[in-house]
Amino acid sequence: MAEHPGPAIRAARSRAPMTLRALADAIGVSVGTMSAVETGKVALTTDRLDAIAAVLGVRSADLLDPPPERAASAVPAGDLPLWRRFDELHLDPALRAAIEVFTEFGYHGATMRMVATAADSSVAGIYHYHRSKQGLLVTLANIAIDDLEWRVAAADSAGDTPAARFGLMVEALTLFHASRRDLALITATEMRSLEEPERHKLVERRRAIQSRLEAAACAACADGTFGTADPRETVRAVATMCMALPQWFSPDGPVGAPEVARDYSRYALAMLRFQPG
């Protein structure tokens, strides 16, 4: 086979839906081994591939030669502006494992041993690069906010009117929460688990993004493009709508992230009572 079936296995597991641990238990391997299979680090025998396919309710052939993915956008990725492109983040194995474990068990339910197992490493190996579980969470939260900040700022600068700027920023916000689903979900739900002063720093950075959206909305109200009487409260509702995306959006669903982002931008403009012309 030309490519390792790991990514296809992970996609099929997400569609099932089934946790990594449940699949590992079903075929009698460790979570670390199953994680290594999905990341292409462990070769698969035909018998094990057949066992995985049976548990997931798919054909082995579909894991070896998955059907073409639905196009994420009508525009070739290379032609998209950078803030609309979501290349894979360069994360070390511990961070990737932490995302997986925190998503499945929550921050407080997770242990460094779980992270080490998912990373196919030892606990000492994880501590060599990350001083604590809190350190993993802080690093992931900062990676998320860094990625979101520059995308929203770039979308803001791409608009030629306040209303256009607002619509593009909502699109960027939506794309991030759909395309970085697990990372966005951890950042949103585990903010309460961050210790000071890191929690305060992250809250302030999120407020700065919110303020950027509010500034564009208020400017659009001032020039008569938006007709809402309370732009700040409406923008908060829009932001909450976008942040809830990771709870239901699936990349394997019938609608892709670009389509959802365009819809959400349109919904947001309607909520602000957009009055073209």
C-alpha cells in the first residue's frame, strides 16, 4: 500500500464515534500502541487491520484505500489567504497526546501517565520536556490563542469597510473553532483549570480579540451599515455561537468548515441587522 492506513483508521474511529481507548481495548492493545498506529508509527499486520475494521464497522479495503475526501473548499488550498488555511500544527508527541487525553478525560481526569501512554513514551520522557500537566495545558492554550489571534487580525485587515471586516473576522473565528476543534475545545472548557497568572493572561488575550470584533461592529453601526441598538451584546452572542462549534462540528460531516464559516458569517451579519447600501 502506498500510504499507512493510520489516518483512515482515525477518521473511521471519529465517525463511529469511538474513543481511542475503546478501540484499543476492543482489539487488545495498549492506548499507546493504538495511538502509534493512527499516527503511522507502527506497522499493521493483515489480521490486526481486519480486527480494527471489524470493530469500526468498515471494510479493510476502505482503510487501505479510503474514498476521496469531500473537497473542503472550491478554491485550491494554495490560493487561499493564509488565515483561511489550516496546515497541521507542529506539536511534539507529548502535546499531541495531551490533546487526545484532555479531550477524552478532561484535564482533571487526565494523568501524566495517561499522556505518556498515549505518546508511546515513559512518564520520565514526558517530564523531560514538560514540567507538569499544568505546563502542558498552558502550552496548548498559548498555541491556540497564538493561532487564533493572527488569523482574526489578518481577516480584520482584509476588509475594506467595518461591516466587511466584521464578517471576515467571524469567518476566521468560525474556521479556527471548526478546523482546530480539539484544541479549541480544550482551551474553552479548561480555562478554569489554568492557574494564575497564566489564566489572567489568556483571558486578557481573548478579551482583546472580542474587542476587535466589537470595534468593527460599533463602527458599522456608526456608518449606518448595522442597525442593531446593542452591538456589543450582539457580538458577545456571535462569539459564543462560534466557540460552541467544537461541541458539534465534525470534519467528516455533510458540511465542511469553509461552508459553516460562510454560514456563520451570514448569520452574524443578520444578527447585527446588516443593511447593505
